[in-house]
Amino acid sequence: MRKSNWLVAALAVVAAAALLWAWFALGFNHVDSPLDLVIAILWWVVVAGVIGAIVWAENKRRVKMRLAFVGEGVIYNPESGVVVPDRGESELALLQRTLAGMTFPDEVSGLDERNRPSFRWVVRSRKFDRNGDVWEGEVVPAHDPKAEAKPFASREDLAALLGCAA
């Protein structure tokens, strides 16, 4: 999660804890009805729900940022923009290096309209962890986005789908 999301979650939890502590410390639990405690518990449930929603939305955003268009000697990723391989580096190794170095900023790198490379594949990586040891997603031909997506569960599966060496 981004720092701002953690900050909002931490402030909500601290505020809820402080208010619940104050309710007991000031003796309101002896004066007020149990309904106040029920309301406090419902507030905790709301805070947990908001934190869960933030985590879910952030994970969805990260999956979208791991999208990559793979072409002949070039890839495009929303974070990195157009990236070309180092000498002797395959598109798969370039994609792995690009995904491993992601920081997931809020900005998306644009694709130059005047100099648009030709892409063969769209790779949607649902999971990418441990520098590619855990790598799951799907591949779709770039020229036919309505084609059935071909799932992959490892680097070797992806290499077979892209037609290059792992």
C-alpha cells in the first residue's frame, strides 16, 4: 500500500482506539447504555472494512500497472514507458527486470504517438513476486484483444507462450 493509505488507516485505528479508551476511562460505560459500546464495535467494523477496501483497490491498481505490451526487441509498461533490452537480453528477461524494479507510482508513462512500436503480445501479470519465481497471469495477442487469454503460472510457461527461451 502507498504511504498515504497507511497513514489514513493508522489515523482511523488510533482515533477509534482513543475514543474507546476515553469511553471506558471517563466512566461512560457505567452511565451510558450498552448501545454506545455496540456503536463503537460497529465503528471498528467500518474501519476494518475501509482498510480492506483500500488494500483491495491498491492490489487491483498494482495488477493494472504490471500490464506490459511485448514487441520485437521492446516492451511498454505503464510505469516504465517504452523499454529496450540490453545487448543480448531477451524480451522475457527485459519484462522480468522491468516488473522486478517497479515502484508503483501514481503517474503513468505515456506512449509516444509519433513513434509507436509494433507489439505482438499483451502480458497481464496478476502475481509477480520474488523476482519472477512466482509469476502468474495471462497473455493475449496484441493484434486481437478479443482472443481468448492464455494463462501462465511460471516464467517457463510465459516463455513458451511468447515463443522465446526462458
